[in-house]
Amino acid sequence: MPRIEETVEIAAPLETVWAVAQDVESFPEFMPDVRSLKVLERSPDGLRTVTEWEGIIKEFKRTVRWTEEDVWDPQARTCAFRMLRGDFDSYEGLWTFTEEDGKVRFHCVVDYEYDVPLIGPLIKNIVALKMKQNAANILQAIKARAESR
């Protein structure tokens, strides 16, 4: 299963970065690759959500949809996520937020499987590149939003 890892350093307080990352409903406002995001379930403490995503892959003129469960751990400062259903064969990962020297290190790991019958290694490489770009775009968008507050 392919794995994507991306990290960004954010010049904002940890609480601000955490709040921006948890405010998933606002992602379509500042993430161009997210067409829509709807919260289907939220636990009373807000630490578990089930969300329905619709993303755009502009280069392929394709929409990707999935439903995801997110589990937020405020003590560990992590968010574990996994796809419940959708266009991927599998999709899961972990966001980690670590305070270092007055900044926040936001690290993202995504494991995914996206099999399309009869596609060759070239197309799989393009999918891997798009997944990596998407992870980097999410981190950069959260960075920009957190640093502007």
C-alpha cells in the first residue's frame, strides 16, 4: 500500500493550529481541491466525526468522493482518520501536531490504495503524485489559515 508523508512548520500557537484543523466544515472555503465537506456525525465531545468529502482532481477532470471517520486525541495532539466507504480501495492516516521552538510541526501520514483495473505503472505514479500534492496542499492551507489568525 502506498504511503505519503508530508510535514509543514507553522508559525502559530498550537491551540490555533488545532482549532483550524478541527474545523473541517470550513475546509471548502480555503482548500481549492475540496468541493464539499459535510459532517454526518459528531460525538458530544467533538472528538469523533464522520464526514462526507467530495474532492476535485482538476488534471483528470474527476471528482472523488468518500466518507471518513476522524478520531481526535487532544492529549496526544493527533487525528487518526480512515475511510468508511468511497472511491478509494483504502484510505487512512494520522495527523500529528507537535510544538517545537514556538512553532507547530504538522505531520501527515496517508496510506491509500486506489486500484483501477488495467492501468499501468505510469498512471499509478500520477495518482501517487496527486496524492502527495493533495497532502501538501492540505497542510499548506491549514498553515496559511492558522498563521493569518
